[in-house]
Amino acid sequence: MQALKKLLAVTFKLVIFIGVIGGGYYSYQRYTTELEEEELSELPTVIAAVRDITVAVSATGILQPVKIVEIKSKASGEILEMPVEMGDFLEAGALIAQIDTRILDQELKQVAADYESAEIRLQIGQRQFIRAESLYAEDLISQNDLEISKQNFTSAESQFIRAEASLELARERLEDTTVTAPISGTIIAKTVEQGQIIASSTNNVSGGTVLIQMADLSELEIRTLVDEIDIGNVKAGLGIKSTVEAFADMNFEGEVMKIEPQAVVQQSVTTFPVLSRIDNSRGLLLPGMNADVSIIIKERSNVLTVSNEAVRSPEDAREVIQLLGLDARVGVLQSSLVTPLEKPTHSDSVSASMREPGDWANGNSDNGHADSRETVTKARPVGGIQGDKDSRQEPAVVFVLDVDGRFHAREIVTGVRDWETSEVLAGLEEGEELVLLPSTSLLRSQQDIRDRFARQNTVVSLPGQ
């Protein structure tokens, strides 16, 4: 009798336990089903639209002049005049500095006097040699006298040449005291002032004193470091767009000039220096400004695009379809030959488009079984595709929303892609609405939770068994 009461008590507890577990599982299944139907009915969507798309590599750098010219004086001495200041724009030939010429003026006078003396000696020597030749022809002087006259003439001629060269050099040294701009450009550095004594750049072992530095700022250079992952897409001749903080709303255009062959490694990150030139004809940019540079790899104008969030790889789409119960086969397209979408047949429409969102989530067809028919609308390979020969072409899958609120998977071919959108080469038309399904990891996590809960409540063992 006591054993019977004990068995009835255990049985009663077991029935209550099974009822609680079963009720909880039923409530959970109903809640998750309603939640999924609600989530699927309120999924966000995007529209396939025609817009411009740009693929670019971003980097930062510092603006610098293409070429900096250091201006020195060949003459040494005191600066008597210097009418230029930092930031002045000078035309080629404009006065930069005037050096003291008093010593060189005296030297020029001496050399000029020597030149005149040598010129007179040359004239006298020439006349004497001509007369000696005439006398020697009449046998009035000896051969030795003729040779002495010729030697004197030759010596006077060499002295005249040396005096002429010395005069020319003295004049050049005097001209060197006037320092002028060799190019048209802007003064970006000034190191001396009026009254300062400077050293010659030609006679001083230190190389002389730098007066100013000039640069042509109508075109600036920027050196950026591009990651080794992106450097394969960068080449000379590509266009760039640059922005600076001082003019955040303005784009400055330029061109990639070259890629330096030596890599730069910083904190275990390998990059390559890329030199670009930016047009500064408006004179707004200044050396030393920090600039954000976008190297334009690809540009497409007026092309059909979709949000990257709506695009799935065939492998990812296959898993999404299985998790949602579509059980549809997604093949990998040949990306070189794809045309616009085929019209789905009536049976395809029933299997792919006429199902309720809840049916997609639960994996049920009209007959209560998983639908094993083809539910992915495919594009037929033929002889041409939109885009140029260099266009990137990859197969992908999107989920298209029908006018009646149902969606189905569709294969497309994508081209170039930026951070937000992808170019569509085949498989979609402008204005079609695409569903943004949850990520595969989220769907997988939800399915794992359901599976674990189901396993825990499938078998309940009796005590003592």
C-alpha cells in the first residue's frame, strides 16, 4: 500500500513535469513562429536604382612642392638691397638681392686697364712683325730678327687674350652681385636680410649662403602610403581626388605619377609610397597641408546598382535558403556570359513567388512538405554582357520582393563595387525592390537555439528507468 502511494505521487509529479515542459515548448514554438512571421513581414527593403559608382583607394599624405629651388649668390659681400619677403610671387628675372659692388668695381677698372694695355701691345707687335717680314723679304734683316719679331707678336697676342678673358670674368662677377629669380614661383623660405654679409656659393667650401627658397605652387605633389593589398590596383595615370580640412567642401583633382618600388614597413604593416600631383592653379593649397586622397580605380556613370547589404554570394545564399526552408538550388554562374533575367514559368511562380513569408520561414509548401523544386530564377548565358572588358564580373544572389509582398531568390551578375553599392550587369531591372534578409550568422544562431530546445524536450525519461 505504501509503495502504491509512492508510485502515484511520482507519477503525479511526472505528469505535472511533462505538462509544464510541453506547455513551455508549445508556447515557445508559437512565439518564435509569430515572431519570425512578424520579422519577415517587416523586413527592410532597398530599390535597384541607376546612379554613379566609384571604386577608390583612400590614403592620407602631406602636400609638398614638386620642386624647390635654393637661391644663392655667386658673389660674396654685404646685401645692400633685398626687396622680397616670404610668400611673394616672383616672375623669372625679378630682383631678389643686390650685393655690394665696390670691390668688384675696382677690380673691373684694373682689369679694363690691363686689357687696354694688352690691346695696344698687340697692335704694336702686329705692326712690327709685318714690317720685319717686309725687311726680311728684301734681305735687310736676318732670319733671327724675323723670328724675334714673330715671338714678340705672339706673346702680345696671348697677353691680349688673357686680358680679354679677365675683363669678361670681372664683368660676370660684377653682374653676379645682382641676384635674380631663375624661375617664376613663390618664396617659401627666406634665410637672410638686408645688411647681412653672405658667402659666395662658388668660392666657399661650405657651398655659400642660401638667400631664399622658391617653388612653383601651381602644381603640388603628395606622397601617400598605400597598403600592399590595394597597391596592385594602383598605377601611373589614374586620377585622384583630394580634400583638405581648410576647404572641406572642395575636391582638388590630380593624377598618379609613379609608385616607388621600395616598401615602407611601419608597425608590421607594409605599404608602398605613391606620388601624385594635384592641380593648384587657384592657389588655395599650401605646402604642408594634410590631405585625404582618393585614388580612382574604377568609375561608372549611370549604371544600375543595388545596396551591398542585399547582395549574397551563391554559397551564402544557399545557406540562407536552407535556413529559411526554401530548399532551392543556387548554381554558380559563368560571369562572362549572362543576359537579363528569364521569365519564370507558372510552376516556378507558384513555388518561388506565391508563398507566404511564414511559409518561407517554416519551410512548408502548399502540400505541407518542403518544396524541392527550383525556386531561384536564373539568367541564361548568351553572347554579351553590359560593362567594359576590364569590368569585374561575379555571380551573386538577391531576394526580390514581388508586388504582392512575397519574395524569391534571383541570380544576378555584379560588376565593380564600392563600400555601399554594387554594379549590376545582369539579372535586375531598375526599380525592382529587394529584401534585406538577416545575416547568415543570425539565422544560424536562431536555428541552433531552436534545435537545442527541441532536443531537450523531445524525450523525457521516467524516474527509475
